[in-house]
Amino acid sequence: GFVAAIYLVLFAASSTFSSHGIVAASPTYNVVNYGATGSGDDDDAQAFVKAWEDTCGDSGEKGTPTLAVPGGKKFRLSPVAFKGPCKSSSINIDGTLVAPSSLSGWKGCSSGRWLNFQDVANLKVKGSGQVDGQGSLWWDGAKGGCEKRPTALGFLNCINLVLSGLHHVNSPRNHISIINCDNGIISNLHITAPESSPNTDGIDISRSNNLDIHDLDIQTGDDCIAINGGSSNISITRVSCGPGHGISIGSLGKNGAYETVEQVQVRDCTFSGTTNGVRIKTWQGGSGYAKNIIFDQIKLDAVSNPIIIDQFYNPGGAQLNEASSVVVSDVSFTSIRGTSASDQAITLSCSSVGCSDITFDNVDITSSKPGDTVTASCENCHGSATLTTPPVPCLNH
């Protein structure tokens, strides 16, 4: 009886300890356990969908559920939709995800995106792996499979997104789209595509707020980062850009749209051999505003158009001479240094509505060609310029 009593006490104690003392690892759903071969030849999309259903369906009581993509393997995927809502989900990508290399593999890309995350809150996408969009097929003008050239990776309707560590290469179109998302941290990404590849923006942001974007290396054929309408409170720091078309706000106001962008900070960024540096582009006939924008501590190395405000943006078309316009105000360009590959380093081209409170301070841009000088041009632009080379004619000094 005595031994039994001792045993009961020990047994009770040990079970109590095991349930509270040691926390088990968070549940992991490895795509290989769902039938993904990682051979690079088979379409592993269904395995990913099944693994996602279990990850997303996990209550999260035992820790954040994680979909795991192991390293050392190449997972070929036809278009996949990762849909929420989920309690909380994480994806760890250490292997390579590779898009279909033939048009027939692109069936079902109705979203216009290859890998599309929709309605998922608190999503973390991390890892040391690669996301390969196999874009060359599309850059050569292929049609079919999708209505238009697809985006590689899309995040739609998200809250508290974390995206970090991955290497994104050769998207058919822009590499990453962030649409209608609030609160996010995007960091430590490498995004690469040939300079000649069309529309291969690094990150496109629309209708999104409170994003912290830092420590990226982006070399593509279009904008490194583009901030589109409906976006506010976007911080971009320590981005290395080039080749590419620079960091852009806009275009805004296409087809008469009302669009706004505000509270954007672009700091401590480097542009090397890009077509543009920092620019704001708006269409005539549109309405809305771009305001409260800071470009600070920017380094330029042989950038063709280092600083641009263009209220007449209309690629390939005639100048539209419409009275309404997206109002540009409260924009500062500070501590900007380096070289311009063209003779015109600063272009401020504002419509009759004008640009106001445009501030230049501590800007020094010289020619990348020995012995050449650079100039600034500006129209309908109001504000001030101090310690600025080249001098900006219409801003008081």
C-alpha cells in the first residue's frame, strides 16, 4: 500500500510536469510528407495545397504551425492559391520553388499570380531558398496559360505579414505584389532578373499601409520598388537598386482615377546604373495627391535620371493637356550624393496645378562623365533649395 501510494504521487507529478514543463516544438507540415517529390520534374502543387490546408487549419494551440519546404530539393509548381483565413501560419522555404517552364503548366492561373497568398493574417514567409519564376518564356512574348504575364508572388488582403531571407529570380512580370495589406516587415531579400527583362519590378505595393521594408538587394528590368495608390506610411531603408528603374511613387491617376500616397520615407538607399533614381510620376486627368514624402541619404552611381517629378507621365502617348491632376506636395530631397549618367540630373515637370513645398537640401550631383556638367530643369514647382548642385532654377535659394 505504501509503495503504491508513492508510485501514485510520482506518477501524478511526472504527468503534470510533462504537460506543463516542456513545450513541444511548433507543429510542422513538411511538403515531402504530402507527396511532393522535389525532383524538379513533377508538379508538386497538389502536395503544397494539402500541406497548406493542414497548416492553415491548425488551431495554433501548440505553437505557430509551419509549412516546411526542405533544402536541397527543387519543387516545380503550377500556380498555387494559398487561401485563408488561418489562425496563424508560417512557411519556411529552404528549397527552390520553380515555376512551370512551358505554357501548358500555367493552367489555372486565374489570379494572374503564380504563388498567391490571400486573406491570411499573421503570415510569416521565411527561409534561405529561392523562388524562380522562369520568366524568360514570357519575356519573349509568349501568350496563353494566363490572361497576361503573371506576377510570381502575391499577397492580397493581409495583416502583419513578415517576408524575409529569400532569393527571388526571373519573374515573368513583377516579382512581388503586396495589395491591400496592413502592417508588414519585408527584409533581407535578393531579387534578380536581367536588365532587359520587361516589367520585372522588384516589389509593387498598392492599397497598403504601415510597411517596413529594409535591407534588400534588387537588380531587375523595371522599378526596384513601386508604391501605388491607396498606400501610406511606407518606410524603405537600405535598399541597393540597380540595374532597374529606381524607386517610384506611382504612377498615380491613370484613366482619370483618384489615387493617394502619403507618408513615404526612402532612406539610406543606393542606386547603381539605374535608369532613374527617385521619382514621382502622375498622369494628367487623374486626381488625388502624393504628399509627405522624404528621400534622404541617397547614393547615386551613374544614374541616368537621378531625381524626377513628372506630372505628365504618359509613356508612349501624346501629352494630354488636362486641367485636373494629382497634387504633389511636401516632398523633400535631402543628403543626396553621386553621379548622373545624363546631362539633366534633376527634372521637376509639374502641371498647371503645380507642385508645392518641394525642398532640396544638401544635394550634390555631378556628371559620371569626366569634364561634363549636369543641369536641373523645373516648371510650376514651388519650394526651396539650399546647398544644391546643380542649382534648381525655379526654387528659391
